[in-house]
Amino acid sequence: MEKSQRKPDFLKIPGAPDAPGNSSRTGSAGAEMGVALGEYLARFLEHEPGALTGTDPEELHDYRVALRRARSVLWGGRNVFPSEELELLRSLSAWMAGPTSLARDLDVLTQEFSGMVSRVSTDSRRGSELLGDELERRRQGAYEALRAAVASHRHAVLVRRWETFAAFPALDEQHVGPDALRLAPEVVAERLERAFRRVRKSGKAAMRSNDRNDWHSLRKDLKRFRYLLAAFSGVFPKGAVDRVIVDLAELQEHLGRLQDRRVQAAIVSDAGLVVGGRSALAAGAIAEMLRRSEDKAHRRCYRAYRRFEHSDVRAELAKLSA
């Protein structure tokens, strides 16, 4: 399935099954975060066997989404979970994200490769078959690395510590953070405000820069903000965060395309150098086409962020804190 055919994850309004099913407006922050982590762990483990086969990119996508959502909850868990254990789990989850990212990038690239070839000149297409073979070889290697990561001791520790955090309500109250027993809506609203400030700070930096790393930082901060909204929509009145999610959609789409084109151009260029000959010429033409597409996506990101800045996100967040 082409990536563009899948309903974009950022367009899903929070609610079942994206938001934890047992959320409560009267629960503690620690209990609600534990519930969220437990549900994301269940999805992570559910999709792991399918993700490891390397035959269904959608399984890897769902696997990655579960991990990313959990990482957003952990980011919001400061002063809720025990600090040392929290730092360990955040480090392990960041490590696990690494091999999934390369596999995903190569999944998307190999799916779209034939379409990329068709967009360059006939002369430039010569050698593209060997280039495609090299990209597929790298994709298989990325999945081998992912399977090795899952078979490692670090992955086992990740799952055990994740399970412990998911069982938060049973933890010793003397060993949790000062925000653990506060009402979830209060703590979550504070975390959302903090995450939104990070988005605006990153956005201002990106708007003053042509450095794609600044725009990637904005993308990561925006994802964290969106996943926090999705994880804890249930602790707020029904529909309270829907408008915010909609306001994020356009910007998130363009930021994703910008990063995809940037990564794809780098991978294709490097593969062309390895294969050499006419494949290197084909890689050069495709990479140049991708860079033009990247530049177009960058311009769209710039315009989309300006619209985002004039949206009602801050006002909607203020309502959550009221």
C-alpha cells in the first residue's frame, strides 16, 4: 500500500482506540499515565511479530506509533514517575526508536521508488534497476537490525520497565513524584501547555532558519504535543481537544513530507555512490528531484506554520485549564 493511501495518523480525532479507554476526569495523574502506558505497551507487543517480518509496512507503522505515543507520555511524566526509573525508560525507548526509523524510511522509499524513477528523464533511468536492488538490500538489512534489537537484553529490559510503569497504581506512593497523586486534568493541562510552548519556541527558530534540522525539531515537538492530546483526551470533556487536533493537521502533514524527502534524498545519493556506474547517475537525478520536492515542502511548511500561529490553539488549551 502506498503511504499516501493510508489515512494520516494526525487526522484521527482522539477517542477509541487512540485514547486510553479507561481515562477519568477524577483519576490521579499517575494512574492515568499508567493506564496510557499499559495500553500502548499492549499495542506495541501486539504489532511486534508483524513488524519484524518486513512484509507489511502497516504493522511497522502501528508498532512505531505505539512506541512514539508511549514516549510522549513519558515526556509528560516528569514529577509523576520516579525520576531515575523514568530516565532509564526514556533512554531505552529512544534507543528502540532508532532501528524502527530506518526500516520505516526504507519501506516508504522502496514503495515510492518506481514512481520516482518515472519522474526523471529516460537517460537518467538507466541503472535504476540496480539502484532499486541496493535500496531493497538496505531495507532487508534494516529489518535484520530491528530483529536483532528486539532479541537483545535491552529490549527485554525495556518491556519489563514499561510493564512496571503501566502498573503505576500499585507502586509505593512514597517513591513517586509530587504530581503523581494530583488530579489528572490539572497535571495534563500543565504538560500540554509546556509542550505547546516547546512547539512555539521551535517554530520561531525554524521560521528564522533554512536549516532543515530546525524544522525537524519542530516536527518532533509537534508530534509530542499531538500524542499527549491523544493520550489524555479522555480526562477532558468530550470533544474538548478536537479543534486543536484539526489545527495541527496541515502543519504536521507538510513537516512529514519535508523530512521524508530530505531523508530519501540522502539515502538515494549514498546508495548511488555504493553501486556506481549508471546507477550513480540515476541516483543523482532522483536525489535532485527529491531535493526540489523538499524545497517545495519547505515553502509549504513556512506558510502552514504562519497559519498555525494564527489558529486558536492557545485559546483552546486555556479552556482545558479552566
